[in-house]
Amino acid sequence: MSTDTEWIAVDWGTSNLRAWAVGASGEPVATFESGEGMGALSPNDFEPTLLNLIGDHLPEIGSVPVICCGMVGAAQGWAEAPYAAAPCEAPGAKQARRVTAKDPRLDVYILPGVKQMQPADVMRGEETQIAGYIAQNPDFDGILCLPGTHTKWVHISAKEIVSFRTFMTGELFALLSVHSVIQHSVDTEGWDDDAFAAAIADAMSRPQTLASDLFSLRAGMLLHGTGAEASKARLSGLLLGLELAGARPYWLGQKVVLIGSETLSRLYQSALLAQGADASIADGSALTLAGLTAAYLSLKETPE
């Protein structure tokens, strides 16, 4: 048993689980990863799954706070943590759902996601990365873009999530590249920067022709022998260009900070810079833990 753990940070997504045992210094004393995401668990599975992962870092006597974010708070998760309504600060301990665990060593708090009524939108997990960024950049006023399967564009002002929009660009790319008529045209790990840039420009100038442009990827391979590298990059560019056209009210004239994987963030940055936008990349690897830490610190300041 470890006596060095002051609290446990947990990021529980649909497919994966990450956790950190955090010491009194504020630094992790151990990190954990598992493929046992929310999607593979029933509500009764969450506590034993977590104990199997971090049990050796719990005290023999007493309890430690466990601050959780992500899909663990969904209706299908450990316990549902209702959404906070934007505009709002990124949710902290005051809005968390406290869960009574069977193991007395666990004092569990599940952070809620954020909802927006008009236009209807939700996030669950990204708000903790946003909280981490705001904790490190309290004076930030602009747009945070979190590229991924469901990319979020988030307006931040005065430490609040003012509004946000979600674009399913990543999921559309996955569906089209695996389950559509163009799947064989884009089956490659290669890439063509010029084809990507041209497709961004085409989609932004003629978004109404997207459905036709997509089929041209298949026809181009058959008739002109277009390589898979160019076709894959063009598919990505067409979809991202369509997203940028829709998200223009967020990025036009604004400072944009990208938080996500380096590869995807650089694609977004290159596309935005080509449109004259102010776009930079933040190191997102530690922001989830930073957001969970901010929630833990607010918990320490909250009277029981």
C-alpha cells in the first residue's frame, strides 16, 4: 500500500481509462492506463475496475478524494453527473456528483459536462481540458479548438465557456474512409500536403459541391490513376474545409489555440493559417490533469 497518495485523478473515456495518483507535492507519483473504457462496462463494474488499477496506491486507513471526468459521468457511466449550462465556468468540485463507493477508501467526485441549449450541443471531458488551459492562462480571451472525432470550437471570455459548437468531421472521415465507395481510394498511411491545401480552399469556396467532390475521389482514381495519398489528403481537406466554413464565426478575427494530438492540431493550424487566422498549438498532453487538479484544489477550498 502506498502512503504517498493525496488524491486520485481519473480521466474515463468511452474507450480508455487514465488515472494518476497525485502526491502532496501536486505531482503524480504513479500513472495508470487501461483499455477498460465506459463503453465496455456496466455501472457496477466501474468501482472494481478502478480498484484493480489504483488499489496499491490507496491508504490502509482513511480515504482519498477521487476526481473523475469524462464519460464516467454519462447516463451509462458510473453515475450520471448532470450537465452545467453554458455560459458557465468549466465545472469544478461545486458542480460534481459525489458517489458513495463501497470501498471506504474512495471518496468519489464525478465532474459534469457542459450543455448549450441553443443551438443544442454538449461536451463531456473536453471541459476539463478547457479548465486546465484556463488555470494556466487565466487572462485568455479567444477560441479554444479541440480537434478530434467530434471537434469542439469554444469561445472563452472572463474564464467562462461562453458558447461552443461541435463538428463531427473526424467521425465523417472515419466513416467515409472505411465504409463508403471511396474506401479503396484512400487506403494508405501516406499524405499529400498540396492536395490537402487545395481541398481546403475548394470546400471553403464551394461547400455546396461536397457530395459531388467526394465521388470524384473515386472517379479520379479510376480515370486518372490518382494516388491514394492525394485522395486521402483531399478527403481530409474537403471535410475540414467544410468545417472551417461552418466555424467561421468562431475563428474569423479571433485568437485560436488548438488543443489535441500534435498531428491533427498541425493540420488544423495549417488550414487556419492559410485563411489568415491567428492559430497556435498548446501542449494538450497535461491539460486534463491540470483541469482535474483545479477541481481538486476547489474541493479543498469548499466546506463540507
